[in-house]
Amino acid sequence: MSNLATAEAMIAAYNAQDADLYVSYMTDDACEANYRGAVVREGKEGTRSGLKAAFARWPQNKAEIVSREVTDNYVMFREHVTRGPATDGSDLVVPFDVVAVYSFEGGKCSRVEFIR
């Protein structure tokens, strides 16, 4: 599977709210982080638990790929994210765009960085 196909499969798993499938495409020590900033989900297990919590809070959460760029071991998506109503009664999150940079090692995603 190409890096692009893997990143697209990760988005499909995200939109299906399948955290287990999402992390199956990642290295064991993969993480999700803000661009040049703090890690928000550490390791495969941290990513799995973080996504499960997010999916429970926003059951209508979706990410639409608006554009794609691929270079060597990186895939970049511009994504349009909608959350929908939160189950905890918190304010509605206005839909937003994010650039996500997926880094790959050995055919698996090793890091996702978000630019917002």
C-alpha cells in the first residue's frame, strides 16, 4: 500500500470512528502533535484512547480531504473537519480547516502533525 493510500485509509477509519483500525496503520511509537508543538497523543495506545474519547464526545465528527500532496515519506492533506454537537453539552465547534502532515517509516505512519 502506498503512503497516500495508507493516509487515505486512516481518514476512512477516522470517519468511521474506528480507532482500532486507524492505529493499525501506525508504528507502535507513533504520535499526533501540533505542528512544531506539543504532542497531543503519544504512541499507538495514546492515539487509540484519545480518538475513542473524541469519538464519544463528537459522534458526528468527520474529516473531508480537500487536497492532497505527496513527497517522499510525507503525505499532506488539507482537511475540512466538522464535529457536530458534543455529547457533554459543550458549545458547538465551528467547522474548521487543518493541514495534516503524515510522516512515514517502513510503510507505517510514524507521526501526524496538525497545522491550524
